[in-house]
Amino acid sequence: MFRLKDKTILLAVSMIANAVAVFFLFVIIAGVSGALSLIRTVVPGGHLHVSFVFAVLAEVACIVGEVLMCIERLSSSGISKNLLAGFVFLSVALLLFFIALASPYWVYASEGDQFTSLGIWNYCDNKLNVYRDVDYQTWCASVLSYSYLTVLNLGLLRFLQAIVVTVLLLLITAVVTLGLKMFRLKDKKFPLRASMIANAAAVCFLLMIIAGVAGGLSLIQTVVPGGHLHVSFAFAVLAMIACIVAEVFMVIESCTVRIFSS
């Protein structure tokens, strides 16, 4: 910024170093939050506190910095910064939602050394292992085999799984079509339209998922007693926020080039 303004290699090195830092910060945050039940065997009644919050804020700041550096790096190729910002935020949203989709930490409950975590596809616990003469060894299985599910809960879960898969496909469509607009079909209007429509639909379904899970927590607690929303739910919320920010950038770009004009 101040001495070697024309050396693009330095920006690339900074981007790589920051991306590595983001990865290791994510490993630290996920590891600490996921191992909270184990930590409580050392610190009974312990919970995450202010230092953990600072680590999360550092992760967010690094991600924002990476996004801005990506925009700066790619804008030199003549691509609109609005499209670049939209593409980056859509990619981040897809990554966050994929993590939320794959991880079994939407709902989490713990009591002493025992815990239960419930996800979209799997659940994990260590309560049943005492019957196998194995002390608190975590194991996971399909959420459809969870013994506390009723017919109603099972139907709602299958409906939720269908919506989640729909959101994933919509986000992939939005990322691919916006990428085509940026790199292959720069003079065409329909890829940006398609990306905006797919992303708007994904936001609507994400809002439905988040509102449904949060509003149905009391029903979920009949399946997972004492359960509360956990890190996978937070990733879904962050994915929705990233989608909204991407939609704003795409709307600004569409207004700029008037893609909806006849």
C-alpha cells in the first residue's frame, strides 16, 4: 500500500497468508466449540467466554479482509466490482451453508460428560455407549434412526431435508451463473438475472429454515431434551446474511447496466 504499490505479488502473498490464517482460526473455533463437553470434564460447568468471542471476531475480520483483497485483485481485469463482490459473497454463502448442511451441530444438549448433537442428516451422542461398556466414546448415525423421533417429527425432518437440498442447488446455480456472467458471457444479461432469481429464492428458503428451526425449538426439545441451537445454525444464519449482501451488490449492478430494460 505504501512502498511497493505496483507489486501485485505482495497482494497475492498477503491473500495466501490470510487464507491460511482463516483456515486455522476456523479449526480452532470449531475445535473448541465442538469439544466443549470434553473441556467441561476439566472445568466443570465451563462455558465459552470473551476470549473465544475475540477469536470469532478475528475470524470475521480476516474473512472480510480476504473478500476485499479478492475484489481488488480481480478488479484489475476489468470486471465490475459489484459483480466481484456479489460473486465472493455468494461463494462464501455456499461454503458456510455446506458446512452447516454437513455438520451435526444444529441442536446441542449436554449434561455433565454426556452430550447429544442433532444435524440435518446425522446425530451424535455418547449416552448409549455406556451400554456397550465404552465410557463416553462419541459415535454418530443417521438422524432418521434417532429413537426419539415421532411420525410427525420424521415428516418435518424429511421436509426440512428437501428444503436444505433445494437451497444448496439454488446457491450452486447462483454462483455458476454469476461466474459465467463475469468470465464467459460478459455481454449477456440473462446470467445475472438467473443468478439474482436463484439467490433470492435461496434467501427465502433460508429464512424459512432459520425461522422454522428457531420457532420450533420447543418441538425439537421434545426430541433432544435441553437442546439449544448451536454452531451449524449460526453458519446457516451467516450464509443467509452473505446471500443478502450478494443480492444487494447484484441489484446495484443490474440498476447500473439496466438489465431489465427492454
